[in-house]
Amino acid sequence: MPRKIIITGGAGFLGRRLTEQLRRPDAPEAAGTIVWYDQPAAIEAARATAPAGVELVGGDIADPEGLAALLDEPEIGIFHLASVVSGQGEQDFDLALRVNLDGTRALLEASRRHTAKGHGGVRLVATSSVAIFGPGSGPVGSDAAPPRPGTTYGMTKAVLELMINDYARKGFLDGRVARIPTVIIRPGAPNAAASSAASAAFREPLAGRPYVVPVAPETRMAVGGVAGVVAGLADLYRLPGEALGEFRTLTFPSVSATFAEMLEVLRRTVPAEALAPVTFEPDPQIQAIVDTWVPRTEGDRALDLGVGAVDDLDAILRDYLDREHPDLVPQRKQSPS
């Protein structure tokens, strides 16, 4: 593994957990310097809580010079997580294009110039999304299913996949893409993603805050636990390039669950007196976005290559309780065997 790893969007939830994953003592290869490259405001907010030894750099993801300045070692590793998310992308088309497409292009061009200087090259893992699939993709998202995005966010991720695949084909960098499901359970405040309801349905009642789910209870989503997703990203990074072949994208496995099923797991695991009420009041805009996504994914190729693992809702909830609500852990109900 290159001694320097750059994580764009590193100050966010996924970047923090990925940093922890890369620094695990049992990791096959230890990461050296880890750099979080994020919006200046996000970097300033992260200074008090960033792990020791992580370098914090604020900048514009679409600034090629700022990105190039980070590529100052012969071999560089990059995890490209920075992105405008689904709901925000529908509201601000130009911002989605600037961050998700112009930002990705700037990063790829900086990597291309780095390789052209005769350095050891750049290995890049970028996150795509199951939002690249839509009503015309069929009922299951997979490596073989055709991308038919029904949102601006999904469109930008489909273009990202094609760009990285072609830059890798040209030998400009060693690129690979992870098509990840909706990642749960995110702590903190909800973000602008339409998918944030899947985390909020667990997080808010556990925090004692009543929550109104903005989609119908029978709405089914493809979700994945953060522990499994960041482990899969690290696996994909370490995978030899030749194992991927010409198609550099892997669809990650997921759990297919309705919101009613998510709440059933929560209520059978945590005593009722520890939970705030949850009700349903579908928001037409959010429901319309979520309804364009495939409700399940098939990650057979990823699993065959040793990337990621099959998750389950009980394990995802246990991980969240251990980290965010250890006071509730002794009160857990006995889960069914």
C-alpha cells in the first residue's frame, strides 16, 4: 500500500470510518500518512475530533491545482468519496455537475499528470451508488444490469464509472469503482440525501427524538452497514488490478429491507421505553426519488473476488449500538436465533 492515502470527503462519516478501517492493527498492509481533503468549513469543524496523525487539508474538489499539490509522493492512494448527494442533486443540478463530474475530472487529470511524470502512479477507489440503476435496469442491481438512472445524482455516478474505466484503460491511473448501497446507520444530523431516512429511522428514536419517515412503510431499499462497506472499500483497494479485468466497477452486496422490516429489527432489539415514536408520512418528492432505485443488489462478482461481505440488519444495528449507545447494550432483548 502506498505510504500516502488521500480521502476526498474525508471529514464525513464514511471517511472517518474508512480511516479507522485502514488503520486497523490486523490490516494486511498498514496505511502511512492519511490526508482528509474536504471543504474548508468541513475541515475546520473536524479539527477537534480528527484522529491523531491525520492531515487535514481544505480545498475545492474541482480545483486541479489544489489536488495536484497533494500528489507529492511517487505512489499515491486515493479514496474518492466527495459527492453531492441525491436530494441535493435534484435541487441543484449545476452543483451536482460541478462536484460530482467536474470534481472527479479534476482528480483524474491530476492523477494523469502525476503518472505522466514517471512516478509509480495513482491507485484510486471511487464510490458510485445503486442510484445508477433505475426503472429500466430490472428488479436487481448487478454488474450485468444496465445503468438507467432516474436522478441527476445517479446520472453523475454513472458518468463517473465510465470516466474512471476509460482513464484506467488508457493507463492514466489504476482506477476501480465501488457501487455501494445506501450506507446505514449514520450518526449525527440528517443530510440532504433522499436515502438518509434509512439511517434516521434507527438513529432518531434511539436518540429520544420522534421521527416521521418520509416514505411509505412498504418502501424497500438496498442498504449496507458502514462496517461492511468500508471493509469492502479497503478490500477493493488492495485487490490486484488484473483481477478486475477491463470492467473496473464492482456492485457491492446489500440487504434488501422495507422500512417496516427495519423498524421490526429495532423494536425487537431495544426495549420500547428506550425508543421515541416513529410514524410515516410520505413526502412525494423523496418517495419519487427512492422509487427510482432498485430495491436489491447482487454482489456475486465482488464476493467471488473477496471484496465485501453479506450483511444483515441485526449486525448493522449492533454495530451502531456498540458505538453510539453503549448504555443500551445491556438492555438488548434476546435476538431470535
